[in-house]
Amino acid sequence: MGRRCPCMNIEDYQCQFCGKTAKHFVFAAFTCDDDVCIEKARLERGGPGGHLKKKAQGQPIVPLDRE
């Protein structure tokens, strides 16, 4: 997928969608290798540049707490 981050061990985190061990940090979310979880992260973020689209519309770009 992408390059490994030298500053943190991504596998210390869990997938934000299913709870498995995280393998990637994409679309501002820790995800496993499952394409479904990666797609959920993309949709939640709004796709590439989604945070900039939200900012342009005057919406907050900081993710809301999940409960």
C-alpha cells in the first residue's frame, strides 16, 4: 500500500472499524488489510482531499469522537 512510517509502529494500533491489528494508516485512520475497512476509512474522510472540501464548505475538519 504505502511506505512504512519510521516514527511509529502501526501494528501497535487496532483497525478503527473491525478491531483487527492495524496494518495501514490511510485517510487519517488506522486500518487492517481488509478492503472493506479501507473503503470505510475513505468514505468517512471524504476521499482524497476530503478534509479540504469540508474546510472549503466551512465544516470542521477534525474527526468527531466515535461512541
